[in-house]
Amino acid sequence: MNAKVEGSSSGADNIKLIAAGVLLFAGLVLFYVFADSSLLFRVIGLLGVVGVCCFLIYQTDVGKRTVSFFRDARTEVRKVVWPSRAETTQTTLTVFIIVLIVGILLWLFDSLLASLFRWVTGIG
């Protein structure tokens, strides 16, 4: 049991994350406090605050691992062999036909059970 816990982070990282959260909250509050100001300036200010928050978050271990995850995900998506238009169309039509057939079978089964229920109970 000598495994290192991956979820642990330093106190400085926690302070940076809390500061980013507080800054983002303050930016949102100020966005609405200055509702009578120009929307353009408010949006630019809010985007600046979000940018600073992203920079703060990136400076933490969690932020660096998150960015690394998205880079790895993008690399994996590039490796995917996507189906052609014809394959996509055939698969979509197959799914629609199967859904239609299953829907009809369920409707027939439901009708059969309803008829059987009416015959047994004499209601209807």
C-alpha cells in the first residue's frame, strides 16, 4: 500500500484554484452590477476575468493535467477512421428500419395484450 494518491495537490494549488473561483465570481457580480454600462465593455471585462482565471487554473497541477488530457483526446480523435457518407447513410437507414419493425411488433403485442385483458375482464 505504497501507492501515491493522484488527487492530492499542494496548498499553493488550492489557493490558486480558490483565487480563480473568487475572481470569476467577482467578475460575474461586477458584470451585473454595472448593468447600466455598455454591454461591449462588460463582455470584454468578463472575458478578461475568465482569461485570468484560466491562466491561474493552468498554473495548478489539476489545470496542467486537464490540458494534457484534452491534448491526448485530440490526438486520439485524429487517429479515428471516420465512416464514409455512404456507410453513415446505410447505417442510419438500417437503424430507422429496425426501430420501425420493433415499434410495430411492440404495438401488435400491446394490442394483443389489451384484447386479451378485455376478453378476460369483460370490460370494454
